[in-house]
Amino acid sequence: MNIQVEPAALGNWSTRAYHRHWLLEQASALFDFFQYRAVNPNGGFYDMDDVGKPLDAINPTRGIHSTARMVHCFSIGSLLGRPGANDIVDHGMNYLWSHHRDTKHGGYVWSLNNDGPVDSSKQGYGHAFVLLAASSAKTIGHPLADGMLADVTEILNTKFWEEKHGAIAEEFNQDWSPIDGGSYRGQNSNMHLTEALMAAFEVTGDKSYLEKAESIADLVIRRSAGSVGWRVAEHFNADWVLDKNYRGNEMFRPSGTTPGHWLEWARLILQLWSLGEKRHDWMPEAAKGLFSQSMSLGWDNEKSGFFYTLDWEDVPAKRNKLWWPACEGAGAAHYLNEHVPSDFHEESYRKIWSVIGRSFIDHANGGWHEELMEDLVPAHTLFPGKGDIYHALQASLIPLFPATGSLTKVIAEAGGKI
């Protein structure tokens, strides 16, 4: 069947009242799913199974990134005027401050259960999300936000930041001694720190945050990704030399390349370009290159969706489809449509949302499937259930606001109006 191209006068999907209403419905459904199921009365939040029940109701492990992401997302909910959102922020902030924070050695431990630390290491990835949580909580006036923002900023500056490289180290033991095999440097923690640094800059006006974000982007994207055809290299040694043979954790440090991160960086680069008053001419071209490569090499033209990883010959390695690359693709396509519009970006935006609506959104049980097999059938080889609101919520809300900053910034500037 040949479907005629619709009249251009209808404009992009993100400008249409129905699509915007549909996106808001998806965001509201996500808030509903997590707000009334995820709160653990013993602190932190539950990871949930497919129908929204705790995977471990008795003594679950709570990762710092999950707690911090809930704070960030429900700060967004508060700015939008969602009843009860402040309670979720307060619950998460208290757990970060009173449990994850290491009052003896400083910093924040990676994971906890009811008995104390499960993994007491200090991870750059986790500290990036604490910075994001504190920055987001500050936008709604949470009383712990300023203290947490100052505390985690000092830790990032004094323990993680490596001035000679312009990026952060990856991890330490609880007492800040070097971890075994501690020569690893990774782009993933630095990418999320870039997101958090921009949020911190927005709420404080302190340009040192912005300068660090630009430094990381220059290293990871302009120099590194730019040298390998706008494919984001993930794994490096202590001197930031690319390690193509690295084998690590398949959830946080998969081998090869990860097209979802190319998409995530495409959006973050344009956000950084906008916040930095469009001083860096290389950024829009980098964003276009990253997005184009992800659609060319990472998108499954037969079954739809993004392959999780590729090898360095650009052959799909892990062929399962995860929700978060699709989410990041939708956000990136919207940012590109706003800053460097093209038919390709709009067509991609529609393709991505179509596979999300058809296969990732769980219309029967609520929430989104976090993992699909290559043929888009739900699976649990990496992710056991539904533990994350962050990627899906941002994907649903980003197209509703100007593509000029973090959601907390643009929602506040719009007075909460959609």
C-alpha cells in the first residue's frame, strides 16, 4: 500500500495538538505507574515486575541512580503541578542524604538494602545522578537541595575530576583508594555528568559547571567520536586511549559501540550548544552526524527499533532492543527538528515513536517494556522488570517544550504550561 505524503501545512508531529495530548497522556501514565507503586516505606524505591509489583518486597537493593532519577522525574512532575510529586521528591532526597551519603569518607555509595551498603564503591555514574537530583530538587525549593548540591560538587571536583583530561575518573573504593583495575575510563559516566552539569549551571548560574560540560563534550564527542566517524567510543584506558577490546558489564559497560548513546549525545550536544550561547560551531554538525549514524547503522530496517550494540565493524552484536535508545532517539530527533530541521529528522521522529507506541508501551499493565527481543517480543535477559521512569518520561515531555535546556529549566520558564 502506498500512502500519500500528508500536506506539509500540517507541520511536524510535535506541533500538532493531538500528538502533544498523546505525549502528555504517556507522561501521566508513567507518573501514575511509578508514583503509586514504587515507594518503599523503608526508604528508596522498588524495582517492579511487569505488572507493577515489587521484584523484592522484603529487602531489595536500591541503586543510587534509580533513587536520584526518581527525584529528578518527580521534580519535573512538581513543576508541572502534579499532586503528590513533592512527596516522592522528599522521600528520595532523604534516602540519598541519610543513607547513600557516606558521612565517614564522603561521597555516595552505589547501592544499599535495609542492612546497609551492598556495593559501597564510589561511582562517577552515581555521583552524576546525585548532582542531577540535587539540581532538579533545587528548582522546587527542596530544603536538602543546596546542601547536597554543594556536597556532591565538592566530591566531583576533588575526587573525580581529572583536569589534565577534562573529564572524570570512573570509580573508587569506599575509602577513595584505587579500585582493582582502576585504569578504566568510560564515556557513559561522563555523558550523564554532562547532563547533570548543565542542570547545575541552569539552577546556579555558576559557569564552572558549563565549562566542565563543554570540556567533556570536546573530549568524548569532538575529538573521540569525531575521529571514528561519529560513533561514540565507550571504553578507554587511564590516558583516554580507546580500548576496542574492552569487555565489561553488559548493562552499564557493554562491549563494542552503543547507538543509543550516539542519540543521547546528539540531544545533549544541542542542549549544550544552546546553553553556551551557540559559541561552538562544531556542535550542530556533530549532533547531525551522531544522529545520522545511529539511524544508518543502529536502526533495524526490517523489524524496527535500535539494536543494543554494534561491533567495531558496524555489525549488530547484541540484537535485542531496549527502551532507552528509542527514548533517546525521540528526544534527539525533536532537538534536531528544532535546531537543524529536515525531513529526515521528522521522518525519524515518527518512526521511533511508532515503534515505541506499538511495542514498548505496555498497554495492558502500564509502564514500558524495558527490553524486547530482536523481533520486538518482550524479554528479560538484561532488565528483570520495570525499574526506570527516567528515559521514558523525558522522551514524552521533551517535545512539548522549547529545545533550549533541561526539562526543569524549560518547564519553569513556560510557567508549567504545555
